[in-house]
Amino acid sequence: MRWIVIPLTGIVLITLTACGASEEERFARSAESMEQVARTVKADTKSADEPRQIGLFEFTSIYRYEDLVYFQLSPRAGVDPYGYVWSPKGEPVDSPDDAAAQSFEHVQGPWYRWSESW
């Protein structure tokens, strides 16, 4: 039985290492850097169209809309915009004036996961 446990343990460790950090771990390691950026984004500005590496994430767009700062992750084909929102004044609310439906899920502190559906 021992001859199976040792190789099996090695395979499990290699698999976990190869998969990399989960999104939650990446966020935890990146939140401080993301907040520093969020505090500097001016009203009604959008970042350049080139991807920007912050912490362990690559964002395609970072912009402020009212009191919220959006960090959009790289879109995949057929996937609506998604990413994180920094909302220091409380839980964000979907605007009824917006054509896209937005959803927000609390992560920690002023941070929310965000997605849009058209």
C-alpha cells in the first residue's frame, strides 16, 4: 500500500503546483496594488487600450464611473465584460439607465466581482 501512496502524493502535489494560484489567491495578492491604482484614477477616464499588469492580473481596461473604479479582465471570445470593481462607499447598484445588466458579488472590503450581460 505504501508503494502507491508515495507516488500518488507526488502526482497530487505536481498537479496542484501546475494549476497555479486560484483566482481568490491572485486577488488577495493583488488587492493592495489594485487599490493604489483605484485611488489615482480620475473621474470619467479610461486607461489605454493596451493591457496593464497589476499584481497577478492583466487588465484590458481600468476606468472610473461615478464613485466606482472598474478593473476589466481580458475578455474571451463570446464572454461579456467582467472583472473587479472598487466601491469604497458601499455595495454598487446596477444603473437602470445602462443598456447592459450588471451584477456585483462582494469579495472583501470595498471590492466586488463584476460582470455585464447584454
